[in-house]
Amino acid sequence: MKKKYFCLLLMAAFLACGGGKPRAVPGQMQPGSAEYLANEGVRHLNDGRLDLAEKSLLEALQKKPQLVSALHALGLVYVYRRDFVKAIDTINRLILVSPRFYDAYNLLGTIYTEQGNYQQAKEKLLLAANAEEYLTPENAFANLAVLEIKFEKYDAALRYVEKGLLLNRRFAPLYNLKGMALENLNEFAQALENYEKAQALLNHPDFAYLINSARVAAKLGDKKKALNNLELAMGNAQDPAQKAEIMKMIRQLDGG
């Protein structure tokens, strides 16, 4: 069987910032201050305006070069742009300023995973996952599972998933990753069960989870479930490439 893995860097960045968007600091601030500009940059980043985010964050760092929130958000801007050289440089600056900011190690690990640097990725992710002060270690365990799946180490991926689930049994990405590892081990029924658990924990359907579930349902011969999930995924597809992928799978199931 052709082995599959995914490197959803956007998901990894999501996991690297605590399972949510970067947050602006609450309260009133002086317009033009470093903190004000950093908040402005975070808002632009969360709205997908990367150029404006970079501009505001660089201005903030000109005023206060060690501002942690600005360094973190700027690192994410470069990650979303896939400018990994700048991302790594920015995040390393952040670590120098705040060595216990463990989201930074987690984010570095996802970048090294995307670059195919197994040892560097694992070192950074293990540091984050096992830091007593890290508030969301399940994110790092999920990213360790992503790393192991990419390198086709599926038993290791399952081990990290289980570690993450001991910390947070309602963290949907861990069930999705467990499904992916099990699918690659040809444990299709268990894979489908975990994909469905992942979907059940979400407030809104997720395109990638639905595709995974549909693919395994088709392997198990449940054409109806596969088509239902693909049709639901179509309603959540964000771009033409995603829609084309769904239509290709529907045609294959329909024999077209």
C-alpha cells in the first residue's frame, strides 16, 4: 500500500499557538506604541492580511525589539508565507528573549518537520511536550505524531497520540492523527472510528477530517458514508483545488 502522511503546516501553526489564533493584549494602549502596533499586527494576522501584519509587527519591533507578542506573531507570518529562513530566525530571537516561551519550541519543531529535518524537529517538540510549565503540551504531542507519520513511523505516532490524549481527551487533532496512523497500518475500522471521534469534537465540519473519513469508509466498502462525507466536505471546501479533489473522489466512487 502506498503510505500516506500529511504536512498541514497551517494546522501545525494552529497547534503551535495553543490551539487557537494569536491573541491581542486586552486593554487600552497608546496609539503608536509598540504594544499598540503589535496588537494591530495580530489582528491583521488573524484576518489573513499578512503584508499589513508584517508591517505593523516590524514597526512594533523597531520600537521594542524584545516584545514577545510581536516576535511570536511575526514568526507566524513567515510560517504562513513559508519563508522558513525568516521564521526560524525570528523564533530563535524570541527564545533568546523568553527561553520559557514553549510555543516557540513547538513552532520551530513544526517548521523543521516541514523541512524534513527529523532530528531537529523531534528535539524541539520533545522539549515543549515535556516542559512542566507548558500549558498545552498536547499540542506538542500532536506535532510529534505529525512528524512520525511523515517519516512513516506509525507505531511511534500512536504512542505520542496516546500521551496527548492522557492530557486532553477532547482534542480533535489527536483523534485525526490516530486515524491516520491506524489507516497506514491497514487498521481501517479503527481508523474510521477515530476520524469520526475527531469530527464529533468539532463545532463545525472540517474539510480534511471529512476527506479522511470518506477515504477509509470507501476502503471498508461503505459507499454511502463515503459519499455523504464527500458531499459535506464540498460545502466546507475553501478553494478550487480542494473542490477538484472532492469531485475526483466522488467520480471514482460513482465509477465515472
